[in-house]
Amino acid sequence: MIKIFPQSLLLLTLLACSPSWVMCQDQYLEGAQKPDVWTPQVFPVGNPTGYPFIELNTAQQLHFHFDIPGTSRDDYRYAVIHCTRNWKRTDIESSEYLRGFAQLPITEVEASFGTQLDYVHYQFQFPNDMMVPTLSGNYAVVAFSGMDPDDRESWLMVWRVVVYESRVRIGARLQQSQVVRDRFTHHEIMCDVIPGQYRIPDPSGELRLTILQNGDWHHAVEDIKPVFIRPDAISFQYSDGRTSLPAGNEWRDFEMKDLRFNGIQVETVMPSPDGYHVYLRPGMPSGIRGAHETRPDLNGRLFVRSDIATDSQLEAEYVIVHFTLQIPPFAEADVRIEGDLSRYSSRPWTMQYDESARSYRFSQAIKQGFYNYRYVVYDRYHPAGDWSVTEGNFSATENDYHVLVYHYDRASGADRLVGIEPLNSHR
């Protein structure tokens, strides 16, 4: 084993505080309060590339993972908090949405085995025998130190997960945008909600839709109101592009499951005293090529894996990955790396421009596995990010979509998630 020096820790930091955490104190944002949380994951048990959605009153479970550098095993807990459709805390007691305890200790804790850099792996499952949701909707799962989950200074990590019911039927279709300028760059969702026997007293006031692309809450289309109400269906079929999303391109990827060889998109693997260094092949902007390139991907997801490990969560190495994007500098703009590998970070993975190399560069410690990512430009005109130049937008792109139907139930005083519909642009 080797000692992790302060300069290495600075390079290895995956997650840290940022002003965005402070600006949205009333929301539960996906991210980490502490700088030493590595590779946070949440996925359905048995499906490591699946989305964190489970159905109420079933045996389905979600698996949560994260690593802490070093060898010290600390006591951490997790709490489950019901939220509104906009991820603010619901104003009801935990006993009204959970059966059992509102918080529990994380007891599945193991040290890494045979790795060059030491870390301790933490994991837990929800729901479990001592904590079961009784209400559908959005849930923030918070890992924290101490005993008070409301103390944000103690937070390690926040995950967003959804628990849904199948109370309504959703008639949704995916198509090219009806807005002429977006026809070949966007996907549009047309949707009807069929309540059947489910009672919605005030559809206009109580019913809202959210559309997720590839499970990404940061770029979700939220608070979509009904257009009109028919006796048998509630329509959300807008013609003004309100339910259109830029389609993007197929995701960039890299693979480093075996450090003895150069994996997909890996140019060089170099061992060093502070750990392995992996240099990716320099990237070029895809958005200016004007052509869509079909290739399989994970739609931004990741998969932790070491080919020589028995248990990759404990035996996979952390390697320092070096990204390079060959593109002229943007004036007064940031270029960031996005995907599940950085989506949970409350401090963006912002690249720095290297004048001598005429490229943007970034280095980050990442656990062995297979990863998707993309380059996104942020400036004052695009506060939510723009990948049209770096990646491009093509209606031929394959994406996963989920239509989420929220009903504000006055009896419970909470937003219930009464329906969810998966769509894929290639099916």
C-alpha cells in the first residue's frame, strides 16, 4: 500500500462544496457536501446500469455505494426524506411516508483489498426490513455523519430516487420536434394521462408532468401542466416545443477494466508512485461535424469493473484519468465534463485551457470500469449548459426517457408519483 500525500488528495478529490449548494438550500440536490466521497452510485439491485426507480409495495430494492479514501472506518448513517416534485422537503412527518425508522446506521463497511490506493467501501439497500416507504413520490436519501440528518454540514452525499405507483395509464409517444428549427436536433414527448378509476378532483391544479432524459435531473423538463381535459383523458400535448429536449449525440466513452492493456479510448496507462495514470485519446468536438455517428452507449451511465477482481467494489483501483478536448478556447465560458461519473458532484468537473497544447485539460481519480461522458459549455447565456458545439444535437440519437406523473394528494399533503412511462428514441 502507498501513502496518499496531500497533493495527491487534491488531485483525487471527486466531490466538494460549491456555491450552487448554498444557493438552493431549500432543495435536495444530488451531490456531496464532503470532498472525500468517491464514486457514489445508486441502482436497482441486480441492475448496475439501471435507473433509481422502484415501485411502491413491491420487493424491488435500490443499492447505494460510495467510497472514502484511507483505512479509517467511520460511523455513518442514512436518512430517507420525502420531497415534493421539485425536490423540496414535504411538510409531513416521517411516520406518514415510512414504516419503521427514519434513519439507520450504515453497517455494510469493508476496506479495499489489494489496491494501490486505500479506501473504505460503504453500501446499504433501501427499502429494507427496518425502513419501508408507504407513500410514492420523490425521495432524497442522505448519507451523513453524527445523528442529525438536518445538519447539512454533516452530509456526505445526497441521492435522488423515485418510488412510483401505477395508478394511471400513460399514453406517450416520442417524435421529432414540431418546432421547425428543432426538427432534426430535438426529441419531443406527446402525452395523454388516462386516469381510469383513479380520482383526480382538480387535474389542472393537482396534476404535473416531469420528463427525464437519461435519468438526468439537472436538465429535466418539470412542472408541465395539462393542456386540456377530456372526459377520458388529460392531455399534455403541446405544439410549442415545451416538451422538447435537445437530443444530444451518442455519449463519449472509455474503458479501463484491465490496467495491463489500453482499453477503449485509452492512449496510455502509466504506473507511478501516486497511483496509475490513464491518458485518454484527445477528443475533438462532435457538434461541428454536422453528422450523427451511431454507436452503442450507456446513455451517460457507468459500470464499476476490474477484470482481475473477485469483487470490483472492493478490489478495483482508483486511477488518475487525464481528459483532453482539442478545441479553441471559449470566451467567458466553462467547459465541463458531465455524465454519471460527475453528475453527483456539487463541484463541477471544470476543464482548464492549456495554451501550449491548444486544448482543454482535466485530471480526476476514477474507479476502474466503463464510463460514458460528454463535454458541456456553460456561460451566462447557457446557465443550464449547452453541448451543441462540443457534441451536437441529432434527432437520430438514441436516448432513454421517462415520463413521470405527479398528483398533489390533498389528503396526504404530498406529491404522489402515480405513473411512470419509459420511452426510448430507437424503439
